[in-house]
Amino acid sequence: MMAQSMLNSWPIDPAIVILSLGIITVLLLIMTIICVVQMSRLYRKYDRFMRGKDAESLETIIAEQIEDIKELKFQDRYNKDVMKTLTRNVKSSYQKFGMVKYNAFKGMGGNLSFAFAMLDMNNTGFILNAVHSREGCYLYIKTVEKGETDIMLGSEEKEALEQALGY
């Protein structure tokens, strides 16, 4: 009697098992070749990146970059502080104005008298009225708080204030 082989006791034909294992081996060989090619490409890229550099020089470059970033952050903070100061200063500076030229007295030509209003962002400031006559020039100043005055305004002064307020 012939010795019973273990392959004969399997429910699957042994040729199919051997053929399947052969296909798996070929697939694994192809995958290995692909991995080797990709590894080779990666090594070439790494070699190109590292050419002329060693670990110390890369460390120096990274440290310099970190210092540059710290300096840029400091400059950014300084610039923001300067912008806040400038914004505060602009709000308190005179930004709005109105001017009206007029003849203060009949018979005087040239519209040499004028009313000039200057206001800040909060509509606070002054109205300067220069009245020109034959005897001289007289200056009057009236304060403005939030677009209002305590002193009664002349028509030219009102018009200059309205120009400054944007009416």
C-alpha cells in the first residue's frame, strides 16, 4: 500500500494551493521591487537635501530661523503699540474744519474777514473769527464741546461750524 500523503487528505486540489502560493510570491516580489524603488528615490531626495550640510550646520540654520522669528514677533508687538499710539493721537487731533470768508463791514471789499472752525473726532475744538476793518484786524475764539458752544454764534461762525460737522 502506498503511504498516504497529507496533501491527499485536503479537500482542495494541491495544485490549486501551489498555484495560489506562487501567485502570492510573485505579488510579494513585485511589491518588494516597488518599495525598493521608492526607497531609492527617497534616499536620492534626502542626499540632495543634505548635500553640503551636516547636522551642526542644520542646527545652526534652525537656531537662526528661531531667532529671526523672535525678532519678527518683537517688531510686530512694537508696530502694534505704535499703531495704538497713533490711533489715539489721531482721535485727539483736529480732523474737521470749516471756513467762511465774508465782508464784516459794508464798503470794505475783498472778503478779508473769516470764520474758521476746527474740530477733533469728538466734535470738540474751536471757532476762530477774524474781523477785518480799516482800523485793524480783531480775532475772536470760541470753544466748541461736542458740536455745541456756550456763546451765541454769528451766522458766519454757525456756517463754518456746520461745514466742520459735515452738515
